Amino acid sequence: MPPTDPRGAGPHMFDLIVRSRRAVLPDGERPLVVAVRDGVIAALLPYEAEAAAAETVDLGEVCLLPGLVDSHVHVNEPGRTHWEGFATVTRAAAAGGVTTIVDMPLNSLPPTVDVPALAAKRAAAAGQCAVDVAFWGGAIPGNAGELRPLHEAGVRGFKCFLSPSGVEEFPPLDADGLRAAMRAVAAFGGLVVVHAEDPALLTDPAGPTYAQFLDSRPGEAERRAVERVIAAARETGARAHILHVSSASCLEPLEAARREGVPVSAETCPHYLTITAEQVRGPEFKCCPPIRDAGNRDRLWEGLAAGVLSCVVSDHSPSTADLKVPDFAAAWGGVSSLQVGLPAVWTEARARGHGLDRVTGWMSRGPAALAGLPAKGRLAVGADADLVAFDDTAEFTVEAGALRHRNPLTPYHGRTLTGVVQATWLRGRPVTDAEPPFGALL
């Protein structure tokens, strides 16, 4: 039997030891040894502690982060694998320090709106995933009876739209449909995650420019839809989460709901925090809801700092290049950014005085808690040994064609960012191109 002494006399005590003088914990950075056994963090020891392991890595001044959890990723497989697929998206995730993704239920064929569709999604993913993958189910008109079976089959919650989704096989819920879905989900303690834009306030763009597209999706459409979700959560008791908040006008009702104790949370995305409408150049910047002005971006950062927004996730929503036509009214809406989300957010966060402890709260712990993944997103004994070596001072310029997701499109092309992922471990094993994928389906 191996010894229980963490100094490791005798046979190897641990499978892996990673040392860093800058391990990032919720309360800041400290020198630390993370000791791994059987894929799990078995001990957190002082940096100088003697301990034996089959492999030891000393990062020195390079930061050690918990693996990021991205709870908003559109994989699109099966059915639209030419847009994105599990093999490519999970390689991009690992390269960006993301060790767990949660796949959105639409854009694949079939959409994940019943148990057979979930089985098809899991079959498509099997054996392809370089990181761990969990799944959202979908709430659409007429499938309220499918929600409990999907919950029992393992989905993390239920995505719905209040405005058209862009694909006909995933229609939106009206006000009555939203309440019906939330009542059904409340009965088993589930979660509804909502694309919140009021269709009554959305219009067709008056022309092809970004300004005209932006005018067609005003911030008030988001705010009014958020207020509708809050009212439904108050009425039904269901937990709700607002996806990809782009308009700072949503912060006031969200903060009021939080004070009242209504179970509603919210997220935003790197592109809303790091890009402004004034910087939009082409259709690779188009997304719904849209990127807004610089003042709005500043207020979103204030909402993050105050805790009104609890997660920063990619909403990685790729398409083929032919769908990103120059006309903003006609171009497919979706930003591809999974691999560069961490450096994009860190570049802006450090300029605003935030540390990596805050960033990992928004990009690791927050999404893990949202998706009900307690073993993910933290450096803690008993958590999965999902680890990231991150050089927080190195700079690089984004080259779209060098990114690992399937189609070489991103609004970050040509942008210089700070922070480079040097290595990623999934449950204590390094994720490299030399290794076949070993991600689990959660």
C-alpha cells in the first residue's frame, strides 16, 4: 500500500504534481502544489512541500488556473457538422483553457428536445471529445411533457427563445408557453435558460449596415423580455437564467430581482465586454443580441463587478463562411470565440483592475455552479483535476486561420491579446494532439 504521508516516502503517492507560485483561488493567488490522484485533486500543499509523484511539473511564476467551464457553446453536431463539430470545438476549447463545455440544444439536427434526440447527440459526440461535455435540453412549443424525461436523462437545464431562433426546428415560446415550461421545470427543481429578446420590439433592419442592424434590436427588447422572465420565475418558482446579456438596461431589473430573492441569474459574453459597436467591421461581428456601444460595455463591467452578472461564457455560435455575407441584415448571427475567450476577457479585465481570481469566478466557478457541475471549475480537494497553465503577461495576435474551431472566422482576427494558455490538463491528463480524445460525456 502506498504511504498516506503526503511527503511521498516510498511508492509514488500521487499521479501528478503541479507547482505554481501563482495558483489562482477564489480569494487570490498563492504559491501552491496541486497533487492529483486518479484524476481528482487529492491534496493542496505548500509550494515548498516535498511530495512524490509519477510526474511533476513546476510552473514557477506561470499562473495555475482551474479549467474553464463554458456553459454556452453551439456544437451543431449532428446535422450541421460542417458548421462545427465535437472534434473541432473541443480541441479549440482545450487550446483556450476550457475543460468542460455545455452544448446548446439547437442548430443540430435533430435539436435536443426529447430523449431520442439527446441519445443521437451523445452518439455523435462519443469518442470525439478532447474535453468533458454536458448538454442542455430545449423547451419549445408542445414539448413540456418531454422536459422531465430529458432532466432524468441528464441534461443540465432547458434552453428556450422568446424571439425567433433563426432555425425553424427550434421555435420560440410565447408568454403562455414560457410559463408552462417553467411550471413543468419547477416541479422537478430544474433550470430554464432563456434567450431574452421581446419579438414585439424587434424589426427587420432598414438596410445592410451594422448601424441599421443595431437599431433593429434595441436594448429595450432585452430589458422587456428579462422583466417577463423575472415575472414568470416569481409566479412559478422556477429557476431561470438569462443568456448573453448585451444591454446594460437589463442590470436594473436583474438587481431588483436578486434583492427580492427571485431565482434569476444572468451571464454575458467576451464580445460584449471587449468589443464595441464602433469597432465592428464585418459580418463576423454579427450576433443576437448585438454588440452595443462603449458606454454600454462599461456598464456591463460594472454589473459583473457587482455580481449582477455571474458568468462570462462564449456563446460560440459558428457557421460556414458563405453564411457570413457582407449584408448585416442577411448574415448569419453568431460569434466564434471559444479558444480566445480567456485572453480576451483577461486583456480587458486587467486594464480595469480585476485579478485572475475574479476572471476565474466568472469563467470557471460561475458557469460550473449554473450547470450543476460541482466537480468542475475550482482548485479544491475532491474536484476534478482540470488545470490550466496560463502565462498572464505574454501577448499574441489572433490569426483566425490558426484557431482550432472548424471555420476560420472570428471578430478577434488581428487583435493583440494578453495571456497565453501553455498547457491544459483534463482530470490530471495533459490534453495534446498526440493523445486520442478522452473527454467524458457528463
